[in-house]
Amino acid sequence: MARILYQADADLNEKIVLATTRLEPGIDFRTAHSAGLAGIDDLRVLGIAAGEGRILVSHDKATMPGSFAEFVATRSCAGIFIVRRGVKIRTIAEDLVLVWAASDPAEWVDQITYIPL
């Protein structure tokens, strides 16, 4: 079975990436820093994630849903998870591990999902 790949947005608390990979070291969860996402617009961020088949994980509920809708109108994307602020990091990490372990990447294509589930 194909595995889900995650891409952290520049606004995502990096402790979420760390907690997720500590719970499940086999998860491929690339940081925004390693992808060079700081300071670039939402559509370019989505393009980078889509180009590698990665689900984008972001806190940006203000602009990212609109950008996502614009993006998927012309191109497919692995999906996006909007992480609610104020939720315990462990809860978010556990949900991301659950999604990774129990689902196929195809289930999330062109979908926007809010975490926690």
C-alpha cells in the first residue's frame, strides 16, 4: 500500500512535526524549512506539495482554504489538513499517525480536512 507523505506549511508549529515523527518514525513529514516554503504564497506552496504528492499540513484557516479551492480548480493535489490552534500537540500528532496508518493517499486527494478529526 502507498503511504501518505506530509508537508508542513511555514505557519505550522514544528513541534507537531516532531511529535508526529516521534510517535511513528516511519512517517515522511517534511518541514517547511527543508522545503524552502518561508515567504512564498499559498498557491506556490500547494504546487510544491502537489508536485511531490504530499498532503499539506497548515494552521492557515484564513487564506489557505480559498487558495486550495483555486488550486484544485485547475490541478490535482494530495489534499490539505488544516490544524486547529489550541489543540494539544499530542492529539494532533495522534490523528496524523492514525491517518497515515489507516488510510490510503487516494482517499485525501483534492480534499480539505480539519484536524483534529
